[in-house]
Amino acid sequence: MRTEPLFLTRKSESEKKFRDSVRMAQEAIIRSFSSLDKPYSGLSPEQISELWRENNTVPEYGQSLEAVIERVASNVLSHSAVVTHPTCIAHLHCPPFIAAIAAELLIAATNQSMDSWDQSMAATFVEEQLIRWLCELFGYTESSDGVFTSGGTQSNLMGLLLARDAAIAHRFNWNVQQQGLPPEGGKLRILCSEAAHFSIAQSAALLGLGQQAVVAVKTDETYRMCTVDLERTLDSLKDQGLIPFLLVATAGTTDYGSIDPLLSLRAIADTRQLWLHVDAAYGGALMLSKQHQSKLAGIELADSITVDFHKLFYQPISCGAFMLKERHNFRWMKLHADYLNPHDEAEHIPNLVGKSLQTTRRFDSLKLYMSLQHIGTNVFGEIIDYTIELSEQFARRLEEHQQFELLHEPEINAVVFRYVPSYIPDHYDADTWSDELNAYLREELLGQGVAVLARTRNKGRACLKVTLLNPETTIADLQFIIDQIITIGRQYHLEEVR
């Protein structure tokens, strides 16, 4: 039996072990991660796989925590995406605030569970206070409510679930929770844009509606949902005897940051008796912006809203929220269990488990609370505005070079573009050559540890993408990436000529 402390208790030797462990972890992070001068080490998947083949993942006998932390520093931290580096700009993957990192330590050490008051006590009131603030921020009223979630995928699933069950109860006098899907379930349809997040189709499948229940509406030239095609699609569904019940608007598409016309969609949803869910996982933070908040005009009219905090709110993964315009709609997912203290609500004691798909749930609201307390909403807004301005500057720089094709005007802070060389080898199809070159550019930038860029496709063609969440990134950093792409592209061209 081991005699060294394994848990944090009030014993002095336990407290010392905890302090030493935190200190060693801090030093490892600074030495092997945050101080790195590259956004990635450059190791290939094969090289990392080989590195881990030499590790005994689960030893029979343990070793010192110092040795374990050192191995993690060498084999994990040193070969991770350095999200704080100014050229690590691929995805909706933010550098977290220091205040939020400190909160993570408090969350892990206290290990509160948000399912019942007697497992979280004060933490319950922190979450409730933040949910009230969020509802006010998004223009909701006293009848609104919400809950913290693991992120956009879970929040979207909740939006679809509640919309489905409310629609079925209203249209067919049928309780899905008790009876499962009604005979008409196969006719139910969800509408979203063709640029909507994949979790909409995923959620439809999980809810027993099938991916076939999701009908994609065309987008316009700015990648926003086209209301003309929406009306046309709704008419077609009606003619087929199908039953649309939910309209999903996107406020910040993953690739382009595009925001669907929320006010117009609310009007159509009212006319057609549809639940309107707004997936603002990406764009929801614009509510803190002084310059760009108006882009979300109409979001306060949504029946439900998804917002993520591990994107433009700069929180460690994972952290999100789901909000309902009318809190009584949580009843469609509420279940009774004696061991979860359902009597608390009758005694006016908060009980959050009835609002979540999760039972055990982390105290993630503390991260946002501490960040807001430390930074304030003014600085939050200034950071968001800076990153949007940066994306616009980057777009203009791309346009200065004939080798680049800018594929859209930035709406938030994502920019999709292509490197399009003037030279095409005679034996190559132009599109094939360009696709191979853009894929090579991304891999070469990553392999050299120069920059972490994302890849996507536009009209079938391979593209590069940057997502400028990091306020430490400057236009000089982006110009450096442009120069590197041009240099690598020329070298690729010369190799082909040879």
C-alpha cells in the first residue's frame, strides 16, 4: 500500500504534495508548451505514433509524479498545437484567458457536480447568475432560462430535442418521452442552410428522425441562408405531405463566419409555425462587441440559442450554454429520480439536473465568471473587434497578390482563400494542380512548424482557411504567412519544372 498522499486533504503532507504537483505542472507547461517559438513541433502522425509505441501506457507499478509529468511534457506538450502562438490559426480553437486557466484548477480541485444542489451548493448559484446575465445579454426576458453545456453539439441536440417534442405534443397530442416517436415521425422535417454545422444532421440521427429529416436550404453568394429558396423548399415539403417543424439559423458558419438573416427567418418561422433555433456557437460573442453586435439583430426572437465559450469567449475546452426563450419548454426532457432530490424545487432550492442532458456536470460556469470579473465586458468587446478588423486587413493583403483568390468577405474573423499560381504544368489539369498545391502548402507549413492553417473546400476546390481568434496575432504575422506560402509555392513550381 502506497504511503504518499494521493488526495488533497487537510493533512500537511497532502497539502505539500498538492503544491509541489501544481508547481511541477506549471513549469512543464511553460517549458514545453507556452514558451515554444513555433505553433507546432512539426512531427508527422507517423513519428508521434512511433514515439508512443515506446511508452508503457498502463504500468503495473506506479512511479513518481515528477517522472510522469516530465514524460507528458516531452511526449505530449512538446508536440501539441500551441493555441497561444500567433500563427496557430486553423480552427475555432482559442487561446484561453489566464483567469479561466486558474478557474480550471479550482474546478478540478473542488470537483463539484452540477446535477443537484447538495453536490454543488454555491456553484449552483454561480451558474444561475450567469445564465440570467446571458439571457439578458441576448435580449431574453424573465420567462427565459438556460444551462451550461459541453459545447455547440450538445446545445444543438437539446434545441432539436425540445423542438421535436414540443411540435409532436402540439400537432399530434403525443408524448415522445413516454411513447416514443408517433407514426407520423417519419414525416418530420428540419430546415437549415447547406452551410449549417454537421451536428444538426448528427442530432437528427440521434433523435430517431434520421439524417433524411434534415433539408438543406441553399445559401446566397455570402453563404447565408437564402430566404427565397427557403420559402420554395417549405412549399415543396407541404406539397409532399411532409411536416416541417424546426428552422435552424446559423450565426457564424464554421468556414465563413456567415450569419443567416435572423429577422427574416423569424418572420418565416412565425408564418409557417416553426420553432426557430439559432446556432450561435461561433457568432454569439458578437453580443459583447460595440461595433458588430447589430449583426445578430433578431437573435432575441429565437425560441432557443446555442452559444459557445471555448471560441470567442476565450475559455478552455469545453464550455458552452443552451438558452430557451420560454423556460417551461424544459419540461419536455425532465425526468423524476428520487436520488436527485426532485423535492428541492418545491422548497425553492435550485436543482439544475432537469435542464441538462448530462447528470454529472462540471462547474464550467466558474471559468466564464472569473474571466468576466477579471476582464470586464468592455475589454471582451475590444478583443472581438480587433480580431474582426484583423481578418479584414488580412483579406486586403491577400487581394494585393495575384497569386491568391479571396473566396468571401470576412463576416467575423474566418478567412477562406486559395493559392492560385499563374503557372500550370502542361500535363496537369488546372484544378487538380491547384488542389494538390494548396494541400501541399498546408502540410509544408505544418511540417516546418511555421503555421497551423486549416483546409476546407469551396465549390469542390481545395482551400486554405485561417480563423483569427487570437488577439496576440498581428498583421505582421499574417504577412509572414503570405510570404511563406509564396516562397513554398515557388519552390513547388520549380521542382515540377525539373
